[in-house]
Amino acid sequence: MLHSLFKRAYIGLGSNLSDPGAQILKACDELGNLPQTRLLSCSSLYRSEPVGYADQPDFINAVAEIETGLAPHALLEALLDMEHRHGRVREFRNAPRILDLDILLYDDLSCHEHGLTLPHPRMHERAFVLQPLHEIAPSRIIGGYGSVGECLEKCAGQRVERMEE
């Protein structure tokens, strides 16, 4: 049972530069080291084609489930700091990246504030987010869109392949 001050959150992880699989695994471990945060699970790694800007390597993606006492904006700041420590540079929208960390869901919170929208916009239409999320939380509801499984069915044409261990 979660302590009332702690919330369950799901974090999307992505990378396509500097040994992406290793970047994701390292970042997954680091999530458990954030203040007031415990890593509950991390999905397998999945390979997917880039979205938006196609002239770049495939991405490696995963989703982590955490329990955190950090408020949503504090969690976001901690994730941005982690990206920075890994060497992330934001050159242009959908550019290649060493590490991308997104808050997908934060309990059942729905908000649209400067710099933070929850649930994460477009997550319900991206198989590279839904497939790893489905592995660790198949019946989780994405507010306004239905279960992860229902959303994933609507993304059937998107290629996402689970990587071998």
C-alpha cells in the first residue's frame, strides 16, 4: 500500500545516441536514486523508428514505474537534470538525443500547465510508449483515452520490437 504522500508515476525513457540501450538501463537505475523516490519496475527495451524527424538512428525506449513523494514539477525538474547530466542537448524538435525522460502519468492527475501536461500529450497514439507501458501496467487507464491495451490496439501499424535480453 502506498503512503498517502507518495504517488505512482510512469516515466518514458528514450535514447538513440551513445549506446542507447546502456543509456536507458543506467537512467532506469538512477530513477530509484531520486529524492523520495523508489523504482518499482522497468520494462524491457524496445526498438522503434524515429517520429517527426526521420533522418536519425532508431530509438531504444522503455517505461519505468516509480513511487515518489516529489510533486509533479519537482519530478520534472529532477528528470531534466538527469537528462542534462547524461549530456542531452536540445538542438531542434525531435532531434537525436542521448536521453529523453518524460512523465507519462502521475497517479490520476490531469493537468495542463506551463511545461507540464499530464497525461503526457500524444502518449495514447505512440506505440513506442504504449508497448513498454503495456508490459508493466497493461490495465492502466490513460485519462480520457481508455486502457493502455485499448490505446495500443489503435497503434497496430507502428513498428515497435522488443529487444532480446
